[in-house]
Amino acid sequence: MAEKLEHPRSGGRPFSSRARETRRSLEEYLRAGMRPRWMERLIEIERGTNRERRALAAAYDALREECGRDRAAFARRWRAIAHSWRFDQLNELIHTHNEWYPVERDLPMDLHTRDYVLINGRSYRRRELGPDWVLEEFPARPPKPGR
């Protein structure tokens, strides 16, 4: 098998001189109408987060309506919902982003922190979603009725 992969006619063609000499940069990708994978992934993460936020808002409002003035019941049931809400696919995408983004962007290392440099003053890492995120976005204590 190894011999087959090393053989020049093993199914692929060598890169043309044009392909070897072409500059590969973000600007070139965008000019060609193609987004790099890291950019597509960030768009997917943003859309997925917004989709989850809308679904949670609908569930939050429905539960608030259902519980009426019983704030303790609302808080108890909302915490249970927050802990049962699943973000598996979105968190897998976020995990992939956190692992591959610095490599795909060829980020330099900060020698003082021994980590990749900040992007616009912030870490490139995205926070995975879970119960803490849900309860920050939608607190278990809804506003008092009439507010």
C-alpha cells in the first residue's frame, strides 16, 4: 500500500506550477468567492447559538405563562429545563473551532502567556453552551408580574 501512495501515478496528479505559486490568503479566498472553513464554522456557530436562543426564549415565555405568579415553581422547572437542554452538535462545532482555529489561521504564539495571540483583544476560543449559559441568558427568576 505504501508503495502505491509513493508512486507518482497513484491516482492523483502533481500540483501545477500555477497552483504551487498562487498566494493563499484570506483576501484571495474571498476574492475567489470561497470562505475558509474556519469562517464557515464561525457562521454556523453564530446561527446555531441564535437558533438555540430563540427556542429557549419560546420555552421560557411558555413556562412563565404556565406558572403564572408561582415564581418558585417557575425557578425549579426552568432549572430542570436548563439542565436537560442538549447542545451536543453545536458544542461539537465549538470544540472543533477551539481546537483548529489557531492552526487554520496560523496564529502566532504570545511568548509571555505561551498561548495564541488575542484577536481584537479577546481569545479566539468560544464557550461551549450548557446549563450555566442558559441560566445567564434566561435567569430562573423571571421579572415580577406587572413589570
